Amino acid sequence: MVALCALVLALVLTTCHMAPGAQVTTSPEEQSPTTLVEGFHNPDLGNGWQATDSLDLLYARRFTVDTFEGGYRLLCLADGSRYLVIPEGAPVPEGISEDVTLLQQPVGDIYLAASDSMCLFDALGELDAVTVSGIERDDWSLASAREAMDSGAIVYGGKYRAPDYELLVSRGVRLAVESTMINHTPEVREKLIELGIPVFTELSSYESEPLARAEWVKLYGVLLGKEAEAGEAFRRQVDQVSALGEEPTGKTVAFFYLNTNGAAVVRRPGDYVTKMIEQAGGTYAFDGLEVAKAGSSSMTVQMETFYATAKDADVLIYNSSIDGGVSTLDDLLSKNELLADFKAVQTGDVWVTEQDMYQQMLEAGTIISDMRAAFLGQDEGLTYLRRLT
């Protein structure tokens, strides 16, 4: 036993003196071949039309919206894709550039394979616009989505990488809303387009600011004709964060889960989750960790590195959206007994995310408020965090 403890200590001390980032790897499933285009905003439709206005955005940097005479709206996304939203009853304009995808309102009959977007349809009262889901019923944390699938209003149509094409056609799907994971399977995109189903790739995950992700509700407001409702929903989140103030709590926070290999998976410094921690008044424990490989939101560190960095963190937040097998503190400690040495475990400041956190992009303000309450030791009335006991 003495020898074992000495070995663990040696590993920890060795890790402390390793070059920054030496123990960091990136999970393949976290990587996406999506290429972001600098200067992606291109309001030139190719037919001589001039934009009369553009949508004001406070935080979002991965999309733009331009307005043209007659109510036509051009959506430009940071991957270089462009979509012209045509008002209901308005004619399809001639001479539009070939790279512009035409979307006629009312936009509906959607195959939704981007799980974090469903909350936006729900918030805008447009759940009926989605008729086919790329996520199975039990994988939805949104009660409204499960109810819609129970009633048959939304049916399961296969995952993004293997959609049921026959079902999509029979259900009259007119638009596929995909996450960037679709870029792992370009043949699926090509097949959808071949079937006459335009593909809209949702890039909110590439926003580094939490409220920027929430601001994507404005894009869906344009798409679905609910701009006023979208603006109000976004303002509520901004007001909620503003009400918290900027006073730091003095708490150091580690946000993580343990994978099947026993390594810790943490958020990349500068990721939107780490920004939420900062806006809640905390300091992210891994902020000083240098990483050589960019592009993914998470990174895997060996347990020795995690131990050395997070042992003295004031607060631990366990990410149960990936690993849902943690209901109690004993569940967590059973994954690695070294966690019992952590300061936060000993003080009772260990929290777990509820499963719906990542399906609630529009609730950034509420999540940040929950985090601040947790950092201050308050566990009453929280929605997205729960103290582990």
C-alpha cells in the first residue's frame, strides 16, 4: 500500500512538471471537419438587389441576416452557406446566385437532427414545424419533444448519419436542420439534396460566448416568421445575466466527466461552458492549460493531470449529459477513489448537471444563474444543477 501511494504521488509530481498540454488529447468524436470562412458575410445575391437593412446582433458571430425589399431575408452562415428566405406568397426571384439555397415560407416539415435546436422551435411556439426527428424519443430531455413524439406529430427518422430516406420523402420533409456532425458524412448531405431536401447546418456550437449561442433564436425567428418573439426570448436571457452583476465569487471550478478509460474529459479553455463559469463569478480550474490542437470543445487529460490541477478546486461540476451514471456522491467516488482527496468532495461542493443542459441553448442565462448560486452554496430552486450527496 505504501509503495502504491508513493507511485501515485510520483505520477502526480511528474505531471506537475510536464510541458503544458503534454497529457492532453482530443476525442475523435469531438472533432468536426467543418471549415469556418473568414469574411463569410456576402449580401450579393447576384441579381443586383441591394440590402436595405441588417439584423442587429449583440453576441453572435457565426451568422448574419440581411433584409431586401419585399421582405426577402438572406441568412449567411460562417461555413460559407447562404439561404434566402422567401416570404409566403412572394415570387421566387430570378438571377439568384447558384450557391444560395431558397427557402419558401412558411418553413416547415423539418427533419431535425440538431438536438440543441429543438428548444428554439419550442420557445417560438413552432414545434409543429418539425415533423421528423433525428433523435430518438427517450434521448430528448424536452418534455414537449417527447410528447410530440408520443402523439405521432413528430416521428423518428433515423440518426443524422443514417436517415430513413423513404420516411423523409413520405412525410414530405422540405428541410433538414443538421448539426455539424453531418460533415462527417458528406454522402448523406448529398443524398438529401438529391432528394430535394435542402440541408441547413447549425453552427451555434462554434460560438464561444454563451449568450451568442442563445442569440441564434433570432435566426430561427427570421426563418419561422417569429422575430418579435425571438427578440423577447433573447432579451430575457441577457437581462438574467445582467442582474447577476460582475462580482467574482472567488471560487475555482472544475467541469468534467470520467470516460470509460478512466481519464477525465474537461472543457477547452475559452469554450462557452468555461465562459458561463466566468460569467457566474467563478474561475475555471483549467484556464492555464495550454492545448496544441484547436477545433474541439473538449479535451481528455489523464487522471494524474486532472488530480494535480483540480484537487484543490473549490467546486466540482460533473457533466452527466455525457455520463448519466452519477446520481450520488458515492456513484462518483466509485469511478475513481482518488476523488475522495479533492477539496470540493470534502467540503460538499460537488454538483452534477441535469441531462437537459445541452438541449437548452436558449437557457444560457438560467444556467449561468444556477452556476452562480452553486458557487455561493445555494441549492434551492436550481434547474440545471444538483448538489451530489
